[in-house]
Amino acid sequence: MKQLTAILIGAGARGANSYAPFALDYPHELNFVAVAEPDQTRREQFALKHAIPEHSCYESWEQLLAGPKIADIAVICTQDRMHYHPTIQALNNKYHVLLEKPMSPDPRECLEMEQAARDNNCLLSICHVLRYTPFWNTIKQILQEGRIGDIASIQLNENVGYWHIAHSFVRGNWNNSSTSSPMILSKSCHDMDVLSWLMDKPCERVSSYGSLMHFNSANAPEGSADRCLDCAVELSCPYSAPRFYLSEQFKGWARHFTPDLKKENIVQGLRDTDYGRCVYRSDNNVVDHQVVNMEFAGGATAMFSMSGFTFEQERRIQIMGTRGELRGDDNIITVYDFLTHQKTEITIPTQMSGHGGGDAGIVRSFLADVRSYHGQETLTSAGASVRSHLMAFAAEESRLSGGRSIELAKYAEELLLKC
């Protein structure tokens, strides 16, 4: 098996800790030869792990991509609004690209990246990791086997978790759509993608409702302060930052603001960074709950619900077919047969890599696709991703316009005319 070489652009949590470890576990398959990362500590840590020489470490992607092509693959894991330019340049330099989701918060940029991949005869694959997990793959196989007949409707719940929404979408990098993406893209483009994949039919119309109901200044408790460490009512607040980051259960998430998890460093981070701010006094604007209604070709429907107000961080799915029903919860898939009344339970073994095995799964699949690439569309190549991204863009437009129904074909046509 030929070893492939890669460059990493963005050595944050997803790039350095989710996808790149595949090269350490399977060095005969993948080797990182250069990194671009503005944060010196992250850059040096990544270089040390992957034995990258100093002359191959760059502060910016512009510096790295200004030179000749030095690897087979570019893994791009910058922030949402920083995906477009390095992706276009990498494709123009003839790199195959593995791009963190979402592609871009701008639909025109999504279409242009897809076109650039075709123009350069390069593979652009988006990190919709759910498709590569044993859990979701098993559900897909059951549907393809016709065990529940034709799909009539799907209900998918994304339970974000009260602590996770506070960390990532109120205090964290994805808290404001003007600097990142709307929630339906930054968090739930996975769900739009998996619904499109499972239905395997075009989505024809979308409507959506949702809001930032709770995490705003109107709900700040009396006596609260701008920062949790200064707050007189912190002990009674379920979203207390010290309770999150100083506990053993959630302490690892403090790596988003300090590489050293000593208590004194975490406390200092709570004083200096946004992760110590009051959830009711942050500059967040993304929704804390949202529902999306979808109709697909042939009349099948889907309902998606995202909520930050849940105890567990999980996805739950119910698929209702003409001959049976499927329910997926945690690692258990249950299939009910209407004719025999047989109930079948399938337990998916615990996976070692992140996202239920999807992080390692997508890298392994991407490498195989690169080795055999001849211009074909792959499981999560840009063409497939653009379709589900358009569903997300239309859902957000519907939400902002009071829930009006949006026709996807007309919406896509209008976008193409603007490009």
C-alpha cells in the first residue's frame, strides 16, 4: 500500500487531534510533511509529534501554499470562514483536499470550491464523519436491504447537551454567525447530510423555526456578573464555567483555552478568555434550539430538531417505513417488522476514535479514494456535500423569514445565477 503524504492547514482540535493521529497510528499509510498554524504552541506541538522539520512549519497557509506542491493531500481545518481561500489555492496547486465541515457559510463559495475541484481534477472531500461510522453505516445498510420498506418519514433529534452548547456555541468559537456560521451549518450540517444520504432522494422544500431563546441578557439572573469567577449567584447556575472546567468530567475541554490543565492555568483562562464569561452576557447570536421540516421527492418527509437543553449529548433517529420501523439510540439500533412483529436489536461496539469511529473512518476512506481517484464522486465529495449544505442554507433563510417554505430547486437556481 502506497504511503501518501499530507500537509495540515490549521492544527487545532479537529486537525491535530481528530484526523492527523491516523498518521501516527498507521505511518505506512500517511505521513504529514508540513504544517501551517498561526499559534506557535500548537504549531510546535504538531511538528514534534509528526517529526516535521522547522523549515516545513509555517505561520500561515499563504506561506505554505506559495511554494511548489510538496505532498499528495492538504488537510484543511481552519475556522469556518477561513475555508474558502486555502481550499481554492490548494486545489489550484493540485492537492487532493480533505476539508473540515462546513464547506463555507457562503453558498456561492461552496459552489465555487466544488467547481475548482472539477476544474483541477482533484478530490475535494468534506468531513461529514457520520457516514463513516459503524452506527450510521448499519442503518444505511438496513434501509438498502428494504427491511422496513419505503421510507415515509424520518425524525432526527440532535441533543447538543447543556454543557456543550455553553462551551462551543455561547462562549466558544461558533457562538456568532458573523464570525463563524449559523448553528444549522456549524453543528447541524452533519444532520442535513445524513438525512440526505439516508433518504437518497432530492430534498424539494424546507421550512424552519428557531431562536436564541435563553442565552441572552434578558435572562441574566439578578446579581450575576460578566464573569463566572466574579458572580454572586454562580453556585446556583447550571452553566457555571468553573463547574465545567475544574471538574474531572469536563476538564479536558479546557484545552480550548490552555494547553496545560493545571488548575491555576484553567482559573487564569477563566479570567482572561471568553470561556469564563457569563452565558447571558456573551456576544453570541446563534440559536439555542431549532426545528427543520423537509419534503423529499416522492413525498417522504423528515423532521429535524436541534436543542441545547438536553442532559445527554447524542443523536436519536426514528425512521418510519411502509413495512417496518427503525429506531437508533446511542449504540443500539432496533428494527420492527410490521408483518411478523419481530423485533431485532443490533448493538454497535464502542469505537475508539472520535465521532463513533467516524474520524478515523473518513481518513481511511479518503486515502483509498485518493489512491484510486479518476474523477468519480465519492461518499462525501463536494458534490454530495453541496446538496446538504443547500438544505441548511435554505433552512436558515426560512427561519430568518418567519418559517416560509423554500423550494430547493428554485433556491439553487438563483444561487447559480449569482455565481
